Amino acid sequence: MSRNTRPSIGRVVAWACLIAAVVISLFPLYWMLRTAITPGRELAADNAGLLPDNPTLINFERVLGLVGREEARAAGGSGAELDFFLYLRNSVVYTGLITVVQTLLCAMGGYAFARLRFRGRDALFGLFVAALMVPPIFTLLPNFVLVKELGWLNTYQGLVAPSLLMTPFAVFFLRQFFLGIPREVEQAALIDGAGRWTIFWRVVLPMTKGPLLTLALTTAVWTWNDYLWPLLVAPGEETRVLTAALGIFLRQSPNTSPDWTGLMAGSALSVVPVLLLVVFFGRRLVDSIQFSGMKG
Amino acid sequence: MTAMTLAKSATRARARRRGHGDGRTALGFLAPVFLGFAVFYLYPAVRGAWYSLTDWNLLSEPRFVGLDNYATLVGDPLFWNSLKVTAYYVVLTVGMQILGGLLLAALLHRLTRSLVLRSLLLVPWLVPSVTTALLWMWLLDANLGFFNHLLTAAGLDNQGFLTSPDLALPSVATINAWSGTGYTALLLYAGMLLVPPQIYEAAAIDGTGEVRTFLSVTLPLIRPILAFALVVSLISSFQLFDTVAVTTKGGPVNATRVIYFYIYEQAFTHFKMGYASALALSLVLVLGALTFVQMRLLRASTSDLT
């Protein structure tokens, strides 16, 4: 494969392009951090260099509520507050609950569609596939009404309800993997007298750990990033998730001169969980894209 | 694909032999998923269709108005504008994502197998869209933004990237190209890995250049995955909401009022739930037609490998 043993001009240019792409990918995040450690009062004058003249952590302290309101104002705050740990907890509950419950229940559903035989299976599965094509906003409007009618606005149950039990995508995705498991494995267990439940838990799930983790990661990323639904049904202080909180924080800061240093500190904090995900599951995440790609 | 088909025919054959199904067991496995589907997908779909035939402000009782909402929609310049803006956005952002993704994937494929490099390229895709929007709003700020520093340094005038009617939509498209290109690149890269290395060796022996090899070997062989990446990118682009909601709120002068944002405004700013539902149902039909066409294209575009 090594047809270029010594660096040719083309190869150097190619590497330069690739490195440029990495820089473009990461530079905005660096700039976010750079702004977050700039004193708010100095931003108007000090916003061009690669590092601020007087780096500070005050912006993080004030979005985390570690300093008093007065001190925050003095540091360039708009008076808007970000009760970060509360919103972080809400985001973690929202993401965690949906990821775990949805993945498990959809695994059960996907298995039934892949392996069990029952009346109306293909019709029902067809309905699920059709639902894949429907843009979410169409069901979002009536779902909002439903949550409102149930009196679930600004509650956890209202927040998680629509996607807790299933998404058509998750069922569809896992069914494809269950179809790929050799039947012989299950047959042996069936002959030994094991029931479907035992087979599912003891044989099938352990064999599909990879796809399950892949799906769970994807679901976690999507749910963590979700904005419109949490903003609509749970904007209240007690149930507000991080993304909604950032949006509301922006709205509360004056239009003419947004509190950029505070906003960037909050934004930087909202990225931390994502970076942890990359650190712990980097290979898995990257491979997961390969997986979904193979389906095509 | 073959494994799937085999497994399927095996299911049928076995079921025929046994002569009865697993109805009871299936009920246990499917009950939670079915409950979720019935309550949060089927029921709202029926309700949505019904709302689209009513005049309803969320407070009083819905009043049946027949097809009035659809008549309004056909004559609503803002609806047509939102479709036009959405189409413009989709073309821009999907174009950037696919072209950028292809270039990056080809570079990765020919240069390195580094996992770290691929993870770094994926980072923008993992950043929450609200954070991405805030971050770029700051980078593109008309006064203090980084990009205007670059322009000033180059001796050019400051630009209101998100406040000028001409630049706002391309700016929003660029923001989402930033967040989606790495993901697209990794998808396409995965496709390129499936091409047997011998083909490249043959091309090298023939003395074919890199660009030529890419155009006449790689590109045709990854057609199915390219189509898949296109569909993924198209579908997500049609649902643009977060970036617009945070940065431009549809402005300036409707320049970024995409269909998703328009529906949201009708429902939750103007409380016209009936009209919003009619808009949403129309979007379902438009996307349904598009998906159908895409499916046809997907099926037509089988790789030359198989």
C-alpha cells in the first residue's frame, strides 16, 4: 500500500488540509473557553488575542452561583442566573431515564419483531417504519396538548413521557441486529427447555452488547442535546434542563449587549459531559458511526 | 442484507412447521413498546389531523372549520416563503456537509487510521445544538466577533453575519455544516473502508493519479453509503429549529424563518394550534414524497462492488 515512501508535495498538502479541518472543528470551542476566562468588563477592549490579558475564573463562578448577585453584576453579569447544578441534575435525570428505559424496552420490542411469530406482526412493524418518516413536530404539537391536559407541565413525567417507552428508530435499529444472530444459538437453548424470556436475557442480550451500547450512546447524545421539547413542557426552574436553561439565559440578558463571558462559561460547562463521553467511549462512538453506515 | 433475508425465510419456514405463533409471549415483549407507540405516536397523529381541521387557540374548545386552514395555507405567502427558505438552507448545508465530508473522508482514508483524529473531527457533532448556536452567535457577532476581527485584519468591512438579510441564512447553514461535516465524513470513511485495497493497488500499478482514482474508483464504489449519508443529512436539515430559535428567531425579515420555526411560532407564539397542525401535516406530506423519491434513488444506486 505504501506507494508514497517519501513525502510528496501532494501528501504534505493533504495532511495540511486534514489538520486544517481539525483546527476548524476545535477552534470555536477554544474561542468559547478563551471568552469564558476573560473578565466581562474587559471583553469590549480585549477580544482579539489568543489569550486574554487578565484570565479569570469569575465567569464560571458566577454561572455556578458561587458568588453573590452584587459581585456577579460587578463582573459583568446581567442579573440573570444559571442554577447550573440543578439544571445539570435535570439533564442527567432526563437523559439517564430515557436512555436506560427506552433501550431496554426497545430491545424487547425489537426481539419480538425479529424472532417471535404472531398475528399482525408485519403490519405493526410497517406502522413503526412509517412513523420513522414522520417529522417529529407533527406529533409534538398534540403531545404537548396531552401533557398539558394531564397536568404534567413542568414535571419529570411530562418531560420523559413521549420517548421513555420507545422510539420507532430504536425498535427498528435493534430488530436489524437481532435478525443477524444465528438461530442455532437460540435453538439449542429452546431444546434445553429454556423459555423465550430466559433466552432473551441470558443469550440474546449478551450477544448484542455492542449494538445496545451504540444505540444507548446515540440516544444519550440526542436526549442530552434536545431543546424544543424540554423548553415547551418543562421550562420551570425545578425541571429546566441545561439546553433550555442556556436558551433562557440568553433571553434574559440584554439584547444590545449580551453577557458573552457568562454565556460562554455556561456553554463551556454544557460541553463537559460530551467531552467525557468522547474520552470514555471514543472508540465506541466512532465505531457506532461505522455501524449505522454499514446498514446503508 | 443476505443474512437478514436468510434469517427471515428461516423464520417463516420454522413457523410453518410449528403451525402456531408465539402470540402470548410476543404480547409480553411488545406491551411497553406498543403502549408508547399508541399513546405518543398513533393517538397524537390522529389528534394532529383533527386539529388541522379546527380553529383552536389552546384555551377555548376547538371549532371545526373544515378545510379552511388548508385554504389559508395555500394563500399564505409566509408558508411558501418558509418552504423556500428551508429548501435554500437544505441545499446549502447538505451541499457543504456532503462535499466537505467527502473531502475529509478521502483524506482520512488515504492518510491515516488514527482513532484520535476521527474522534476530534466528531466533537462538533456532539456539542449540543443550543451551545453550538450560542458559540457561533458570539464568533459571528457584528461588533466583537472573531470573524469580524479576521475581516478587519484583512482590511475589509465588518459584516453583520446574522443580522443581514443576505448573510443570515448562509451563516446558519455554515453553523450546521460545522456541526455535521465531521459526522458525515466518518460515515463516508466507513464506506471507503469497505472498498477492497486490491482495487487501489491495481490503480496504483496502472499509474492512476489520486484525484482520478477518487473520482473513478472510490466515488462509484461508495454510492450506497453516499446516498445514505445524503438521506441522513437531508432529514436532519429539514428539521432545523434550535439554531434559528437561538440566533435569528426567523429574522431578519423572514430570511431564516424555516418551516419548523414557522410551525412553532404559529402554535406557541400566536396560539393557532389548528393552523400549525395543518402546516405540520403538509410538511409530513412533503417529506413523505421526498423520502419516496430518495428510496427509489437509493434502490437504484447499488454499489458496483455487489
